[in-house]
Amino acid sequence: NMGGGIGVMRKSKALITGNTCFENFYAGIGHHDSSPRVEKNRCYGNIRAGIGISEGACPTVRGNLCYHTRRAGIGTRTGKKTAPIIEENHCYENGMAGIGADEGSAPIIRKNICERNALAGIGARGNAIPKIIENVCRDNKASGIGFEECDKASATVTGNQLINNAMVAIGVQRGWAVEISGNTLSREGGLPPMIMVFEGADCTIKNNTFQVSGVAGVRVAGTARVIGNQFDGGTVRKGGPPH
């Protein structure tokens, strides 16, 4: 279809379940100012998003499979009134993020599995306000959770498992204030740090567990408070660079 496979608009509270939506030009399932339940659908090969949420939509998106999409598996945008609950979905091998928050949206993203995506498992930009809770992000080609440079935004990252992501487990760029607590971050080898706080970013990094045989657990170029974390470096590397 030239638009979405399924489009939900104008305050609709539909139940959308058990559908397969593929090769649509926009989203497999798209939302505009609506609050449906979207459960156990399969969305793949769509151009923009597997599931797209915008314009004040607040759906509950649960238990869906989103993969091989050109952009994000599940994407949210257009303002803080766009505040969906995105939980227990499996998003993999998408062209950008497994789950993305953009343009000031305020999703709750919890208990999802995001793996092998081309950029981040979960990505935020454009002054979004996400809450990222108890997700598994593994084997993504850039970061487990990534925050792109913005004007001013905040986020919480709590209780996630970030495993063997190619670059950083969490990357926080200029403009973000992020509270990072109770996460487990692990990777075997590699030079990049597990958490990178860029210049102009502000982070509280508290009570996390780092399991890493690379160079550093946390690298700070901005502002950070690093409190009560556990750093397990495993076996000390032979030769350089430092461990």
C-alpha cells in the first residue's frame, strides 16, 4: 500500500491483533491521535516503520514482531502528547533503530528485545522524553541505547540488559540529561567504553553492573555523577592498550 497497512485515527480505540503487514510505503500499522491496543502482529519490510505512532497517539503496543524495516521497527514522534506504552515486542534487523523516539515524544519503552539493528537497539533524538525500562538490547551495530545530539531533553534508563553491542552500550550526546541506573552492561573486548558521556551531556550513572574486558567502563567528556557501580574487568588483557 502507498500509505500504511492499517491506519488508526481520530480517537479510535480499536483492537488490532494477529495481522501481518508488509511492504507498505509508510508504516505497517500507523497511529494518528488514537489509543488502540496493538498486540501480536507481524510487521516486516515496510519503508518507514513497522509500527508508527504520532500526533498525540497513545496506543498500547505489546507482543509484536517488527523486523527488516528500512527505518525503525517501532517509531514515535510529534510531541509529548504522543505517549504510547511499548512493551514485550521483538524488534530486529531494522535499518535504523529497533525502537525509536523522536520529535519530543514521550514513550514508555519496557521489556522489549531489540537485537541486530543497524544503528541502536533503542534510539532517541529530537528532544524526546523516553522512559527505557527492563529491555534487552544485544548485538546492535552501533549502540544498545543511543541518544543523538539535541537542544534539551531528558530520559531515564533503568534495569536494562545491554549485551555485546558493537560500539557503546549507552551513548549520550550533547543536550541530554539522562539517569542511568540498575542496568547490566556487558561486552567481550573492544576499544570503545561501555557508557560514553559526550561534551554537553549530563548523566547520573548509579548502581549499574559493568562486565567488560575492554578499555573503559565509562568515559566522560561532559558532566557525570558515577555512584555505587560495580566494574568487573574479567581477565586483565596482555599488552596494550590499558585494561
